[in-house]
Amino acid sequence: MIEIIGLRFKTAGKIYYFDPNGKKIQRGTGVIVDTVRGMEYGICELSNRMVEEDQAFMPVRKIIRIANDRDLETLKKNKEKEQEAFDTCLEKIKKHNLGMKLIDVELTFDNTKIIFYFTAEGRVDFRELVKELAGVFRMRIELRQIGVRDESKFLNGIGMCGRTLCCATFLSEFQPVSMKMAKDQSLSLNPSKISGICGRLMCCLKYEEETYEELNKGMPGIGDVIQTPDGQGEVLSVSTLRRTIRAVIRKNPHDPPNINSYSADDVNIVKKAEISAEPENFKRGRS
């Protein structure tokens, strides 16, 4: 067992473990640490605790010190330099007519390296740009291409739920999201209705997926033939949370359709649908 603290270097960023170096550090405390990128300022997210060595990605680096007033002043000046660097880089991108969109600039705490984050549709030859930036800033330059989900995480915004984006507030890592998750939750399968401002499927589809997978076990699907108390019928829609099924019952081929709702416990699957049907009410999404 070793003693560690967990630090974040960005809002909703990953948590990295460090050795507290004999100090008691409370959550929310600013700390100066030595990282692979150089000296950095981080915020304590996990206070002192003991963990197994195999959970801490050994070796764990020791913190240098708890941030003082001078460090906070340096941090403030670095933010101003980052804004100046952003404007300068923007001018250089226009000068070289590069097909890239500058998203953010990050300056290491010790001013030894500056990172420019950008998006682009394809590969960009920015060698000349790097040379010019190195001549202006006199430090190591890194240009890092990011995806559209990372762009939203950097810029933040308001989702269709009316709240600030999950990725910019608490999600430290992106999880794979698929259309199957929307289907399992009986949501609209129209991508424009279940996509975030990044244009990708909303991260929140992942939150309840395990619950829906468990609830859907043994549940019939759209188009399945089921045995009900009123006879055999074809499933029209399924409400996973209510555990109810709407089915059309025809005792004879020429009889008018009789549509009823049944509890999932009162029906049995007779035959699975060869092709999953999607009635109009399912396409619109049901609660």
C-alpha cells in the first residue's frame, strides 16, 4: 500500500496520482508538481488515501509544494500569455492559409512548453507554422489535433437538456456510444435528435444502458409473435421501464385488429421477428 493524492490539471480532466510527500492535502487545494511535461499546477480532487501499488501506475512522483500566492500570480500571468498566444497562432494560421481550426492553447506552468489544440478535416502540414511559432515564443511548440468531442469539452456549451455539457463539467473520459443504446431505451432513432452539439451521439445514452440491458432480458422485441392471455399477437411497442407490451391480436385472419396492453410477466415469446420492425410511435420515441 502507498499513500497518494489525486490531481486534475483541467476541469473534468483525468485524475492523476501523486505522492503527497508527507503533507496532508485537502480536496480543492492547488499543488505544484513535476510531470512528464514539466512543472504543472493541479487541483487536488482526491485527498490523502492509501491504495494498492498496482492501482497507482508506479512510480508515483512526489509533489513539489502546495501552491502559494506567487504560484497563483504565475498562473494568472500564464492565462494572459495563453490568450496572446491564441491570437498570434490564429494570425499565423490565416497567413499560411491552413485548413485548421484553433480551439485552445495551454502553457505549462514553468513556461517551457506551449500546446496548441486544433481540429481539421484531414492531415495538416504545419511544419512552417511550428517554425514561426517557435521563433516567436522561444519555447517548445506542440500542435495537437483533437476530435469534435474533445472540441466540445474544451469550449463547453448548453446541451438540449438545458444543462452545461457533461464532458466539460464531470466526464473525465469519453465512453463508446452506439445507436443500439438508443434502441434499447426506446428513444428516437433519428440521429439529429439523439446527438449532442458535437454532432456525435449523446454521452448520456451510456448512463442507463446497463439498467436497460438488464430490464430488457427476456422482453420481446418489436414484431415478435407472443402468447398473451387473449391469444397470439404481434408486438407493436415495448415500454421497458413500465414492463408493458402493446400487441395486436387477431384470432382469425379476417377479424378486425384488437390492440391491448399486457404486462411482460403475462406474455411469452413464440417467435422472434426476422427483421426488427419499427412502428411510427417507436420512431418518435416513447417514455
